[in-house]
Amino acid sequence: MTTRVALIGTGGMARHHIRQMIQPQIDTLIPVVCEPSQAAYDLTSEIFDEAGLQPPHNEPDLARLLQDYDLDAAFIITPHAFHHDQAKACLQAGLDVLLEKPMVMNAEEAHSLIDVRDNSGRLLVVAFNGSMSPQIRKAVAMLRSGELGEILGVSATVWQGWAAFTEGTWRQNQALSGGGFLFDTGAHMLNTITDLAGEDFVQVAAWMDNNGWPVDTEAVVMARLASGALVTMHANGETIDTCLSDVQVFCSEAIVHTGVWGEKLELHKNGEPGPQPVEVSPSLGVWDQFLLVRSGDIANPCPPEVGLRMAKLYDAILASAAQNGAVIRPT
């Protein structure tokens, strides 16, 4: 059955997703988008024209869009500050929602959106590449099964030449973005570590540096999980023109090697010469995964409950960094 979806926002990331969504094998119809920028809409229309498809109508007023169009779902790809209210409106209008990362700005909004999800009875999936990748899903399954022993510690790093690349964009506007590199590209790290750990953070200490930019471009986080395992995270958005990551989960029986986007999955067991690749199914992409969740074929790989744990972590990071690394207990 064809899924009728509205795209809320048609910026660069949305246009990346559109190219996947309009493939013939993906049974999806995009009748309308919600985009206040004529320039962004024009670029989106070009993608449909090139594919020989009719461009969707643009209705910049979300309330009117939800009233006038017969839809099944919404894919929200807008600046972070708009996520809560737009997702709330779509859920309350009876739509299932795929929501770009990060889910919301803080834990208060996360609690609110979970309540809306529950009251509406609709589906809410957060479009984090890591949680929606077969590599992270396989790693989570192995960690939960106990086959790797207990989690002793986690170390993660993500880096990108982010500061210069995002200069002058909404991503360096604190009111719209909610933060800098750590809450943008670094949000993938926060979410993936939260997902892999599968438990709450009970102590958090953090330091952040803007390095002369309007928002943070570098951050270091140290934390303790409820189980007692220690976690370190380093985000550097000042480095060379690249975008990579590295994650290790140290367990009593093995070490998991992966990345914040699920770029790889390797396992290093005792007695082996080094990390060995773990076979997983090919990645389906976030929209295809969302369709499988809607059809009941797979469980929600990134529900808002994971988003809540990440939001509580980020709230604690901001509070600690504001106090020069004071230890914060997330609530």
C-alpha cells in the first residue's frame, strides 16, 4: 500500500532523503511539502523534475497542510527548535511521524512528545542513522543477550571540519539549533552511546569550548552509567575537512568496535589477533526502515524513549559545562 507522506522542511538533508524516497521500489507518494523558503522548494522541485515526476505542492502553513491533505505520515526535517511543536501537531492530526535528529531540544520536550505519542496512538520514530543501522541493532542485540559479558566502559569520538562548513547557517544559531557541534553531528554520538548502553546515565561531567564561534565546536564528556560502567565522549568540530567517528564498547568477554552512524561492526574476542567483522544485513535507509516499522515487520529501532534518555544526558552536559565540569546527576 502506498504511503502518503508530507515532508516538513526541504533543506539539504531533506533533499538527500527525497532521492531515496522516490526510487520506484519504494511505495511512497509525496503530494505536499511544507517549506517557507522558495529557494529550497525550487531545489526540491528540480529533483522531481529530473526523475520525471510531478513536484509536490508547497503549503508553508503546517496547520493548513494537515487540514487540507489526506496523509498517512510526516517526515520532519527542520531546525531542531521546531521539532517538538511540529511533531506534536502531526501526531495529533493522526499521522505517523519520522523525526530527524535530535528528537527535541531538552528532556521536558521529550516527556511532552512521549505523552502526545501515547495519547494519539500514533508511531514516532527518530531518524538517527546509528540506531536505524543493522550494525548498531546487531551490537545492541549482542550486548543485551549477555554473550559479551558485562559492559565495563565505553569510549567514543566524532570529528568533522564542522565550524567553517556551517558558518552563517542556522546550525550556529543557538536558539534554533540548541547547541553547536555536539548537538548537531555529535548528536549521533550521544544517541548511539545511549542506545548501546541501554540504561540511564547517573553522573555526568562535561567541558565545552566555542573557540570563538557562536556555539560550541568542541566538547568532552565523562559519565557513569547506572550499572557503574564509565563512558567518555569527545566531539571535535574544528579539525580537517572530514567527518568520521570511532566507538568502542569494552565488555568482560569482548570489545565491540563500531561508529556513531553504524559505519562498521567488529568484535574482538579474547585470544583473537584483532577485531573481526560481524556480518549484518544491508542497510535499508531510514525511510525504508520507517515503512517496515509502520507495517509491523520490525520493531521501532529508535523510539522516543531513547530520545528521552539522550535528552536527559544532553541537559546534564549543558549544566555541567556551565559549571566548568561540575558533576551533574541527570533527572
